Amino acid sequence: MQTNHQHRQLRGDLLVLIAVFCVLGGYLAYRTKTYLNQTTIQQTTTIRTGPGIEYRGTMELPKGTRVAVIRSKYEWLKVTTSANQQGWVPAWKLPAKYRPVIRSLKNATIVIDPGHGGSDSGALAVHGQMEKTYTLKFARMVAAKLRAKGAKVYLTRDSDRFVSLKARPALAKRVHANLFISFHFNSSPDENEASGFTTYYYHRGPSLQLAQDVNHQMRHLPITDKGSRFGNFLVIRNNTVPAILIEGGYINTSHDFQYIRSPRYRNVMTSDVVAGVQHFIETNH
Ligand SMILES: [Zn+2]
């Protein structure tokens, strides 16, 4: 009995000792990892409560501040300072090796641009319906579907308001988006004389690839596929990130407009766009 009890006691002590070593080892490993992940802020930057410019800034980190990188989300890094202040900073304010490689929609930052708005109605349908109304409907639906897959989405407008052309690509630059998509509907000089959707790119390389990936997914839409084409539009030309502009049909052609106004067409087309974006993000890096 006595020996048995001693054995149990000894085993208990041993377990406590092992536990202490594990905790200590874990802590040291954590400290080492934190130490190895130390780097320096390249430009003075605001530390924020979350991974995005929409989160509140809590303090300024001057250029040269030493920080340890804890983890990344989107194009943002969670860091801690030697004074134990924690928060999120843009990865582009740190040395390039800290810039995350985005391979999934869960970490993608996307700017969606509903064409026109406010005093700029865009083109008009045969019975006067305005292009700006439909660009916003499509943009909102794409945004919702991308967000459901974990992406961070910024809309250049989320209401019927005027936004300058220059401000649209500027947003993509400010948030370091991984890609930019503008929604429009075409119109022809005379009613009912043209039909089809087109995906425009301006820059070759990733923008062209994005246009092809998205257009490929839209090939089964019930209106004519006019393919991916070069287009000289400011919002994609002045863009610093992969950028495309979708003309989702001719708004002043009754055949196309019956689809443009239909929730079913909108649902199918926006799902196609998401599938194209997903393919682009997962294969282009
Ligand atoms: Zn337009």
C-alpha cells in the first residue's frame, strides 16, 4: 500500500514537472519566434484595431519602430511593439518579405465599382431606366457573394451618389486591392441595334488574365459573348492593380435589357464573376 502510494506520488510530481517544462518550452519557443519575426516599420504608419483602413487608428508608429509580426490577414499584419502595444499595420509599410501572398478569396481585397451614380445616370434604356441603377444592383450582389467567401470588398459607391472617375482607381490604390472590377452596361447610338456582353482590360498581364478568367465563366449567359477585349477606359487605364470593366449587355436594346433587369440574370452573372475572380486569385501569383 505504502509503496503504491509513493509511486503514485512520484508519478504525480513527474507529470507536474513535465507540464512545467512544456509551458516553459512553449513560452521560449514563442519568444524566439516573436524575436525572429522582428522587423522595422519603413514609413510612419497608423496602427489600427483591425486589418483595413476602415478600422480605428489607435496610435502612430514612427518610421524605424521595431515590431514583431504575429500574423497576417488580407494585406495587413498584426504586430506588437516592445512596449507591448498591439494592432494592425499595412503589410506594404514593412519590408517586402512580409507582404502576404494572396492565394484565396479568404485573404483577398477587392474593389467593386458600380459605374456612374448621382447626377451621372449613365446610358438609358428604351423606356428611360438608368444604367446607374443596374450597375449598383450588380455591384452589390457581387460584393455580397465575395464577402460570403471571406474576401474584403470595398465599393466605390454604395448609394446613388456621384463619384469622380479618378476617385475609383484611387480607392484600389489606397487599400492595396488585389483586383478591381467596374460594372457598366453598353449602349448603341440607335436603340435595338447591338447586343452582347464584353469584358474589357487595358493593361496586359494580370488585367488581361483577369478579363479572360471572368469572361470564360460568363460564356453560358443567355446574351452574346463578345469576349475579352482591350478597352481604353480611365478607371481601368489609371489603375495600379489588375483591373477590368464589364459591359453586361446593351441597356438600350430591349432583348438585352430584359436580362439586365432580371434578378435571375443578375444572380447567374454575378456568380460567374465570383467564379472567375476565384480562379484568378487561386492561380495568379
Ligand atoms: Zn457606363
